[in-house]
Amino acid sequence: MNKKTWKVGELAKQTGLTVRMLHHYDKIELFSPSQSSDKGHRIYTETDIAKLQQIMSLKQLGFALDEIKGMIGNSNLNPIEVIKVQLESVKESIRIQEQLCIRLERISELLNSQQEVTAEQFINLIEVINMNKDKYFTLEQQEKMFKQIGLEERKQYVSEWSEITAKIRVEYEKGTPPENLDVTQLAKQWNEFLDKLTFKDPEISKAAERYYKANPEIGEKFGINKQLSDYIKKAMLHS
């Protein structure tokens, strides 16, 4: 590929991205063509391509677009460090794939020998598949989150956390101010269960926040959308 410049359609075709995505990046001023042709077509340059690579690397690492925008605009951003971090992420992904392979082989052996596969084995497999897909948590964090507490205990935490979330949603929909004492007490309980699920580990909390921010449909399964999340954060300020 000896081209020095690319039109949006050409860049989309060669990178596997969509024209719509590139237009969106341009609209939010994250990534825009730096030149224009004589006919008025907007043109991407080799410098633009280097920037796009950094953006896609950071996106693959789990950063939200607004976070990437701030990082790309930082003159201290070292592209070598971005590659190093992504390389570690890829190695982590390989380790997760190996873990997934081991569990799949075990379940395959059980099924082939007509032995029973327990629900917990399937749940553990689903957890690995989910983490493999999103790559927001390191292997160490996953082990801490999913191995240091038992399945039943974790299910109990999630159940009680969901119940508190539902109670807070009722207050939110009633229009109760977030500084209301009942709401602040619920928010405090909500945060206590969140601490149990994240082991009060700030890095796990940050990874979880990026995970839910990039995958809002997951939070909505627990009844949490951006509006309710903001409401809880405001209540926490008064707890």
C-alpha cells in the first residue's frame, strides 16, 4: 500500500471501519481529515492514519470516546506506551483464551462421556466468555472478583444490590430529591454492596465503570441507566 492520502470510503474499506463511524469521529472532533482535495473532498494523510491507530488501540483497551479525545489531545501521550499497553492487553487476551479453551475442553469431555455438567461450570464458562469479549478486566482482577467469593455469596450480593437499586429507582421516579435522608441511606447501602463486589479495589472500580459506560445495556439489566447513576452519585455526596 503506497498511497499517501485516502478518501473516507477508501480508508473505511482498507481498515474495516465503516464510513458512518469515521463520519461520527469527525462530527465529535475526535478524528478528522487534515486535508482537502482540489475538488473539495476531505482527505486523510499518513499522519492522520497514525492518529487513528492510537484511537483504535485506546478503544480496544476499553476507554470511552470522550476519554480518548482527552488523551489524544495531550501532547505528552507517548505512542510507544500506547502500543506497549495494547500488547499487554493482547497477551492478557491470549491467557483468557487459554483459560476458556481449558474449560471448554473439560465440558466437552463431560458431555462426550455423558457425565453431568453442573450449572456452576456453565456459569464460570459464561463469565470467562464475557470477560474475553470485553477485555476490561485483567486476569488478576477477574480472579479476585470471581474466585475469592463463592458463587452463592456473589449471587446474594448481586440480588441484594439489585433490590436496593429498585428502591432507589422508585424514589427517583417519584421525584424525591437526592439529598433526602431515605435516598442517601439507600445510596450508602448500594455503595457498600458495590464495594463488596469490587473488593474496594479502585482499579477494579475504574475498569467496571469503563465496562458499563461502554456497554450501557448491561447496566440496564440491573435497572441502572445514566440518569439513575447520576442520581445515585448526587445522593452519595450527601451520605
